[in-house]
Amino acid sequence: MSVTRITVLTVPDCPNAPLALERITAALDGREADVELVEVGEEAEAARWGMTGSPTVLVDGVDPFAVPSAPASVSCRLYRDEEGRAAGAPSVEELRKALAGAKECCDDDLLDPIGRAGRDRRAPAERGLRAVHQAVLRHFATTGSAPSTPDLEGIAAEAGRIAHDVLAELDAEDFLALDAEGRVRAAYPFSAAETPHRVKLGNGVEAWSMCAIDALGIAAMLDQNIRLAED
């Protein structure tokens, strides 16, 4: 099993960074993880990392607390706890859920998409293709939705590329599909748009599959029991 990688993105001297690290330690409860604190000082750098305020917590490159359409930002970020109260970092309970979701979907180093396209649809390792493709699949598996381009900038940057270019190449090779604005529309077997096939994963996340066969592919890919509701 791979070690979970947790990245805490903060502006310099962010007063909530120590709180985020403290709660991450509590949520891990002794579990092994690679925890890194990264200081971000400029909007362009925030966009490359997919940071939407300080602190932003990434679990294996994915922001499990992402707000759709939230812009990249070096401003303060607030979170809501289970009772709706604002706080400067995710609660311990929400972090535990995020870590449990990452473990549930990602015990294997790589996710192997299974569905109408068949097995062995892993993208090539070069040029950041596989890393970004895997991050897209993990985002679907842990949140039920597609990542935004800023969510993927940190992963793409590790290969010296920008997310837009990597996504375009993955689209051209049919590992995923983009819409006219360059957003992820589908990453087989997941769909970002509502379909007649709603899947509830074993970790409680609900997602849409491209078709009923792809729904079964999600179960096989994640090695989870699922429930399929066809509308």
C-alpha cells in the first residue's frame, strides 16, 4: 500500500497553518503519511498548485474540500465543521473522512480503469500523463465530481507542465474527455455530468457512471461494493 501524501498549502505566516497541521496529526492517529508544508506567495503559484485559499489541504494531490468554481487565491480560507461553524482548517472528523476515502479508493498504487474501454487504460507514465490521469480518477472516487484544472496544477507541475496541456493530451488519446471549455467531462468509467446511472460507492461517495457497464467497472476498479440507482 502506498503512503498517503498530504500537502498543506499556505501563505507565509498563515495563522491557521499550525492548526491545520495539528488537526492532520490528530486525524492520522498514528497512521503513516508524508506530510509537507508548502508556502505559496503569489496568485500564479496558487493557480499552479490548485490552492483556493490558505490553508488548502491536498490528499494525494486532490483537494477533498474543494468548492466548485472557487478561484485560485492566496487569501484566507475558511471551512465549515459538522455543525456549520466556520474554522480556519478542516475539522479532525472531516479530515478523517477525507483520509478514509483516499485509503478506500487508493490502496493500490494505481487505479486500473475498467469498463466499456476494457482493462489496461492507464495513461503512459511520461510527461505527467499518468499522474494527472490518476489524480482525476482519485478525485472522482473521493468526491464524486471532476477536478477543476487548478486542482491538477500541482501534479502537472511535478512533470514541468501545466494541467491544461496534460488534460488536452489525455483527451486526444481518449483517456478522458473534455468539454468545450477544457473541463473534465468524463474519465472512464466516471461522468462529471448527470446520467441515468447513479453509483453509491462503499465509502459513501455518490458519483455518476457513463453507463451500467461502467458502473460495474467502478466497483472492479476500486475493489468496492457499490449500489446502482438508475433514474
